[in-house]
Amino acid sequence: MDMDGARGLSSAEVEKSRQKHGANELTQGERQSFLRQFLASFGDPIIKILLAALAINVILLFREANWFESVGIALAIFLATFVSTLSEYGSESAFLKLQEEAAAARCRVRRSGLVTEIPIGELVVGDIVLLQAGEGIPADGRLVSGWLSVDQSALNGESAEQRKTPGGAEKDFLSPSGLFRGAIVCAGDGVMCVTSVGDSTFYGSMAREMQESTRESPLKVRLEKLAGVLSKIGLAAGLFVAGADLFNSFFLSCDMDPALIAMQFQNPGAVIGHVLHAATLAITVVVVAVPEGLPMMITVVLSSNMKRMLRDHVLVRKLVGIETSGSLNILFTDKTGTLTRGKLKVSGFVCGNGQRFENLAQMKRHRALWEQFALCCYYNNAAALSGKRALGGNATDRALLEAVAPVPAQIEGRLKTVGVPFDSTRKFSSVRLGGAGAVTLVKGAPEKLLPACVSYLDEQGARHTLASKAALEAEWRGMTNKAMRVLALAVADHPVNGESDLRGLTLIGLVGIRDELRREAPAAIREAQQAGIQIVMITGDNRETAAAIAADAGLLDRTDSLIVTSAELQRMSDDELTRRLPSLRVVARALPTDKSRLVRVAQQCGLVAGMTGDGINDAPALKKADVGFAMGSGTEVAKEAGDIVVMDDNFASITRAVLYGRTIFKSIRKFVIFQLTMNLCAVGVSIVGPFLQIDTPVTVVQMLWINIIMDTLAGLAFAGEPPLPEYMKEKPKKRDEPVLNPYMLHQILWMGIYTIALCLAFLKLPVFQDLYRQSAGPIYLQTGFFTLFILCGVCNSFNTRTYRLNLMANLQRNTLFTVIMGAVVLIQVGLVYWGGTLFRTAPLTMGELALVALLSLTVVPVDLIRKAALRAKGMRGSI
């Protein structure tokens, strides 16, 4: 077979190659069904506790036919597991999207001397594939004839198109003849010989990576620890309550008289009754102690913040990704389109006399010079204008054309004759304009054109002799150091068709083009750095360009900031990379494999790693990262692999996602403080009550109402907490940091103990018994206690909202909180007057109700004392 594969493979050779190397299909690992994943989600530690509580609750409370509690727990379990499964099940769709795109594509191949079109899945090693502009490359291979301009940005993140010519090997994206599956042909015609198919291609290696399982989220790790703590607390509390109730039933009720105690034990029915009563109380306490509303609350918080984030151009695909973003320690970010605008733009111009124009608006004031500049940009260009938008050509041509749009009327209509197109070897292009005042417009590399320039145009368009080029060369170097791509524009009176014609040119000027940094990027990066997040820019640019962009963006925030190339990175061992990771800021000439490795090493260091990306090449790293930020303008594969889609491709939107993530975790912690404080009070009264001969201070139905407040209503109230900029001044939470921190435990114990003391004093002190008509029966005192307990919880919710002394701080930004807590108060007052025997309540007088309200309000100053004491010690607490 000749070099361009004139005949291609025969049918026998195709089959032989398929047997040896396989087909051009991606292997899919076994995928768990939705049902299997749903059942597996019941292994979550908190869900296990809830399942145990549900089972015992159903068995022991069956005799009372109280299904409200059981249904509530079951509903919480179902919602939490179903939403979690839905999110995880969707995370595998990135690989399926990759396969769908592959299955739909077809290509032209030459077999047995004939050209035929086949699905790309039928390609084999050795096939000869015909390629032209607009077609995708279906497998890895090498160019054997023709030439191609290839867009590999989806694979390597580099926006510059690569010119491919025959010769050499396809070792990497920069090789002159290497072609890779997933790239797009932008221009040219060529013939490719397939060297790798299916899983052996670069595309296939990414597909394998996307099927690897990801590690547990920080939230799940933290909840596992919390579940362990709460299960032990709940079990201990249940045993204490059961013991206290049995002690009260068998000993205190008999005034410790041995004869009466013995009589108790001689009656089996009474013994069984006391044991069942104690067991019922114990299970009630366990159910109260376990925050069964926590999974549901987390779902509510995450879901409600999804809508908020969408308004800030952040689309959340996986709920857990929101909270995880708040725990980020390190973020690996693309440059193009994220830190920069993702589009080349004319950023500067220098005349032949060294006059510098920072923007084109300044240059337009000099009409003669501007017209020469516009002529060269408009006519010596392979792109075309559609309104103010340039189409076709390469990125540089489009930038030059859009710089002069709309084109002045006096420029249009010139007769354009054929010149020479740009060539990477020749390094310049030219075009001849005919008619009156015929001139040749030349555009190319400064090192090529400057030596041929003998004169220049000043700001007024007058021609002067170009005596010294040293100042121009200094300006050129300065522009290059600012990450600009520099072109020289010149005009000649004679045709310029080859290098021999490069003489007697008149320099119009040097034009600098670059992908401009987003205006808001430096401030967003500074905010992220203040939040303790290390930002590492990954780019396909060379070291100098990458360093210039990083400096402008503010990434080089340390004197030891490290900039490495992909080659240097590959020479580092994992141990060395681990040591140098804290100072790493830029990876230049990056390869796709670098991204996954950086994420892996960061995770091994115990960091919560984030990754941004938009191309197919980014998908494995996006999936491997703890949270993947896919760009809205990126490929569908990248979006499916990511947890969060940044709709406007803006780094500032990522910092907003971090802020929301931190807000969510704080909301969860506020909910835990509120719920555990009420739990501690309920459990404490249940444990101590029997020793003070207080029998059943809270009924099962009352406990149901308390649980509704603690779980559903409180979850909704705290879900609306606003994101405060001050959260971005805190350091990230560690991946395994417990949900309960010392500040939270201090508040829970302080307020829990005070509320227990207040409730027990209300039940036992004679002054309250007299005020609440104890002589008329215990119902009024019990009603007062029930109301006191609820109102103490409502008042304490305001303490929990903020660590500030001003409890009203930012309350106007969470109006739902006020509405819900106000509704709880109104419903409780309604239960006092209309609850009847179901809620064991009786109407209180206005004086009795007012006293309960005043007593409940005391939790506010008591907590303010705690906060003030901490501040006095220099311990400004925070959750």
C-alpha cells in the first residue's frame, strides 16, 4: 500500500485488524440500576438511625395507633434517599453522552479502492480516512497526505488552531502530523491513517476515567461523624429515661416502702405495663434525640439555594455540589473563557515613532492613520463581517476585523486583487488593492516585516524615514510580555508575492492582540484568595504568556509563587508535587492528563479540590474533582461531568457558588443548634422529671407538634438564610471537620441547660403551681409548660440565627424565617384554646399566657450574656 493508502484495507484486512486491535467503540463498565442505587443509599449512617427509630416506633407505638410520627419519619427517609439517588444516578450520564455523540457520527473511508461512508464505530487500525473542513476526526492517527488546520480546543483547551502536515509521529497534540479523535477540521483536505481505535485512543482513555467512581462529598463525611455522635447520645438518653421511669414507677411511687415495692413485683400485669410505659418513653426520647428532619432539611436548603444561584448564572446539576463548593481549598481553573473573555481582541497599537495607543478609541482621533489601519485589517483578512461580528478566518483575523467594524464608507468598495495568504512558514500575508492609488497591504510577524521597513506613518498619516528600530523592538518585547500576540502592519507601493518582495515597506504600526482578562476576574480571584482558596491556572499557553496573564489576574500572590510547564510537572514525583503544591499557581503548556493528576494529588493531601473546564478533555478531571465547574459555553460532555454549570463562563460566578456553599453549611449548622437545643431540653426534662415525680410532661401528640417545628418548619426557616460577604473572609472548613464545633456545643449546652432548669422550675415551684390553678387540676400547669417549651424554642431560634448581639441583623433578608416563627406562635396559641384533649390543653387566661411569654423571652438575654462573655475573652464565636 502506498503512502496515502490508495486502495485502503480489504475486507479480510479489516476483519483481521478488528480481531487484533478491536473496534472503534468505547467500553462501558457495568452501571448500577436506579433501584440498586436507591437501595444502596439506605446505607447512609443517619438514614440507618432513622430506619431503626422507625421500626421500633411502629412496633411499640402500634398499641396507641399513633401513625403520625411513623409517617413523618418514613417521609423524611424517602425524600432524602430519593433525591440523593437521583443526583448520583445522573452523574454517570457524562460517559453515556460521550457514547451517544460517538454513535451518531459517520466518516468517509477508502476500502478496496472505493470510498464509502461508515459509522465511526466500524473503523479499525489501518483504515484510510478522508477528511475535509467541518468534519470531526473519528480516531487517533497520522496525516499521510494533504494538509489540515485542526481545532483541538475540546481536547487540549488551546484555542489556537494547529496546522497538520505529513511526517512524524502522533505522540502529542503539538506533533505536526498527529490527529486525535474529538478534534475538528477547520480548513484543508487530508488523508489520515488510523493508528488507534476505541479505548486505545486519547478520547477512549478519557471515557475510562469518567467511569471511575468519585469519592464521598465532605458533607457526607461530616454527617457520618454526626450520626455516630447522635446515635450514642440518643441511645444513652433513651436508657436514662427508661431507667428513671422504672425507678419512679417501682420505687418513688411507693415512697420507697419495701412492702409496697414487693407487692408491685408480685403483679405481672403491672410489671409489664410499667416496662412498656418505660420503653415507650425511651423510644419517644430516641426519636426526639435523632434529628430525623436533618436529611429533609439539607434537601430543602440545597434545593432552595439552587433557585437563588440560577439568578447568579450558576446552574446546579448535583445538589451536593453546592455545599462542597463552600469547602474548597484549591481550585484548578482554565484560563481561556474563565479568567479571560475567551476571544481575541485588539489591545494596543504602536506607531513607527513609538507613539502608543492603549485603545483604539484614541487612535480613531487620528483619521489618516486610522484609515490605513482599517484598510489593512479589512482587506488583508480571511474573515468576513456579518454586522459587527466576524465569521470565518482564524481567531486573529476575526479580532482585527471586529476592531474596525463598522467599516467606514470611504474604505469599502476598493478593488481587491489576489495576494498571498498567510502561511506559517512564510509568516506574512498580503493583498493588492487596485484602482487609483494602488497599494499592497502586508500583515505578518514583526521579525519578518520590520527588517523590510524603511519608513513609517506618523499619527497624521505622514511618511517618515525609519532610522532606528530599537525603540520599536522594545515596544514589541513589552507587548509580548503582556501576553499579546504582536503583528506588524505595513504598506507597499509594489506587489508583495514572496519573500524577495519584502523590501521598501512603510510601517503602519505594531498591533497587539490578546485574549483580554475579564474585568471582574482580579477582584473575584482576590475574594477567593481571602477566603483561603488556592487558585491554580491551567493553560495551554507558553510560560511567558501564562505568567503575564497570571500577574494581571493577581494569581501570583506569594513571593514563592510557582509557575511550571507540563514537562516540568511530569518530571516531578507525586511526593515532590505534594511538597510544592501549596506554592503552585500556574501550569503552562498543560496536557489533559495533568488536570486529573493535580486533582488526585490535591485530594491525597486532604484538600477539597475544584476544577473548571469546558472541553471533552476536561470531563475526567471535572468528574474526579470534589466539585466540577463546567462552563456554559462548553461541550455537553463537560457539562454532564460537572456538578455545577457556570452559565456565563465567569470566574466571579464561581466565587458566588463558593459563598452559597458556605452559607448552606452555616444554615445546616444553625438548624442543628436549634434542633439539638430543643432535643436536649426535651430529653433533659424527660430524664430528670421522674426523679421529681413529674409524670409524662409531654404527650406523644405534643411531641409530634414539637417535631414538626424542629424538623419541617425550622428547616424551611433556616433554608432562607442570606449569603453574607463576611463568610468569604473565613478559611475553608476541613473536609472531615465535625458538624458540631466547640462554639455550637457551648451554645447547645448553655441554652439547653437553662431551658431545662426553666421548665423544671415552672413545673415544680409552688409559685407557678398557684398561678396556674393547680388546685383545679394539673391541666392548666401542663398547658402552660407545653406553651413555655414551644415559645422558648421560637425565641431561641433568633439566638441561633446569628452570633451577633443584634438578633435582628440581616433578618429582613430572610422574611420566611419571621413568617414561619410567627405562624408557630399563632398555632401554639390556637392549640392552647382549641387543642382540647387531643393536645392535652385547656384555655389560659391572658395573664397566664403573658407570663409564659415573658418567661420564654428570658432565653434571649441569657444567650446574650453568653455571647458577651465570649467576646470579652476575645472569642468571637462563629459557626
